[in-house]
Amino acid sequence: MAQKSMQDLFNEELEDLYDAEKQIVKALPKVAEAVESEELRNALEEHLEQTKQHVTRLEQVFQSIGREAKAKKCEGMKGLLEEGENVISELDKSPVRDAALIAAAQKVEHYEISGYGTLRTFAQLLGHDEAVELLEETLEEEKEADEKLTDIAESEINIEAAEGEEGEEMEGEEEAAGGVSGRGGSSAQGSQSRGGNSSAKSTPTKKKAPKTSTAGHRSSGR
Ligand SMILES: [Fe+2]
């Protein structure tokens, strides 16, 4: 068994995350293109620009500790991104696919949050003050990106995805009830416009999907 110092470990984790960020830069355009929701697409495109900055910021971290930027294949990120690709190839465009892509994107975010949290803590331990600041900055952006995905999921996409299912089973009923409209498409708040409060089925629904993300962002690196 080999011995490693904390500095070695820091270097390795840094190389791993550097590779992970580069993989994300490559993968994100395809995901953004695949989603149906415009709001989600905008968020992903915005995060792509941020991610490019994260790559640059990691290069600054390397520089700040006097090392050359080097990427070490991040197998974890590779697997997560492959899962996202599978969602795109296996499902047709729909709110449910968007919900699945948000789930995949949040796994990516959580991986990064964990990575940056750990690196930041190691940097503190090793007295790399400049690195601490740089890592902290990105860590905050990753958390914000994760929260934004939760917001989009909960305010729009999960609801539409769940309504699609409801809509199918209620089709007949509503017509019978006089065809109150307002179902179609993008009304995220559609439940009021649905009309048929006559139908017992229409009320108890999954209006609020469970939180997409509840995991402890704080769990890492403390
Ligand atoms: Fe990032």
C-alpha cells in the first residue's frame, strides 16, 4: 500500500474535478438542446457559461499552488453524464423527460458540490488561502444552480409531468362535465382552470411533486 500526503490527496481531487468540469462543458449543450421547457433550457445554457468559468477558476487554483493544470479521468462524472444521455436516447421529448433530465442534472450538481466542499476544506487545512477563495466561489455557484433546478422542477416541470398523466385518465370525464377548458399545454398553475371540481379525482392530486432535491449540501467536506 502506498502512502499519500494530504497535499497529494488535494492534488488528485483537484485533477478529478478539473476533468469533471471539462466533461460537463462538453455534455451540457446536448442536454440544453434536448429539453422542452424554455426556462430549463435557459438555465442550462446559463450554467454552461458558468461551467466554463469553473474550468478557468480551477486553472487558477492549480496556478495558486504552483502546479500545472492536469486532468485525471473522473469516472464518477462520466457515469452520471452517461445516465443523462440515456434519458435523452430512451425517452421522447416531454415534461416527464425534462423531469428526468433535471434529476440527472442535480446528481451532477451534487457531485460537484461535494467535490468543491471537500477541496475547499482540504485547502483550508493546507493553508492554500487563494485556493480556498476560488473554490468557495464556485461552490456557491453550484449550490445556486442546484437550487434553481429545484425551483424550475417544482414550479413548472414536475407539475406538468404529473398533469400529463392525470390528463390522460380524465379526458372523458371532463368532456362529460361540459368541457371546461384550460388544460392544454403549459399552464403550470393549471389546476384552477381545470374546471371540474365536481370530479373527486381531480382534487387529491400530485399538484406539488416531492422536492426534487433535499440532499444535504452541507454534508461534504466539513
Ligand atoms: Fe461547475
